Amino acid sequence: MTSAVIWGVMSCFRPDDDVVHAAQGALDQLDGLIVVDDGSGPVADTVLALLAGRGATVLRQDANAGIAAALNRGIARAFAGDADFVVTLDQDSSLPADAVRMLHDAHTRASALVPVGAVVPEFFAEVRQA
């Protein structure tokens, strides 16, 4: 891990057990993970309790407000804490090994040249992002 504090924010809606595996992969690389449930209701209680038990901070929204609102709430919480950087995810995101370190390294290299607002992988799900 870098000296920077890097948190993740994962939005979810009616998550199933697969989100626990995805969250664990994120927790292994991040200083913390905030999971924002976007109004799933009681159907998500068990999965969200599992996530909290693994160390994620779980925030619940009363109603579905959309992924942007969920991510914004989590990002605000992360930066209100000790986060220097935030990685955004959704419930089916799976971070490849060392992804967070590589993103941080790319940010460090680019910041030496120009102001940087965000860093994204060039390819995600075989789709070029650049």
C-alpha cells in the first residue's frame, strides 16, 4: 500500500452473495471500503451484514436514488474521514490484483506533469476507456 490513504466506495442495489467476494477483493487493496446500499430494503439485510462483518462501512439509503447519488454519498463520507483518494466501484466490480497500486502509481507519474483530476484504467471489461 502507498503512504496515501485510499478508500473505495461501492454502490449496490439488491446485492446477492457475489458482492461479498467483490468487496473482499477491494478490501484487500484499500485502506477502507464504504458500501452504499441504494434503497434495497430488508431483502439486503443479510448480505449487508456480511459486508459489515468483513470490515466495510455500510450506509443505507431509504429509497433508490441512483448510482450517482449513492457514490456521491460514499465519496463525501470517505473524504470527510481520512481518504486522500477514492476508487469508485459498483456491486459487480472486481478489482484485479494490484489495481489500486497501479492506479495510484499512474496518478503520481501524471501529477508530475499536469494537474490530474481522475485516473481510470485504459481498458475495463475489454472496452477502451481512453
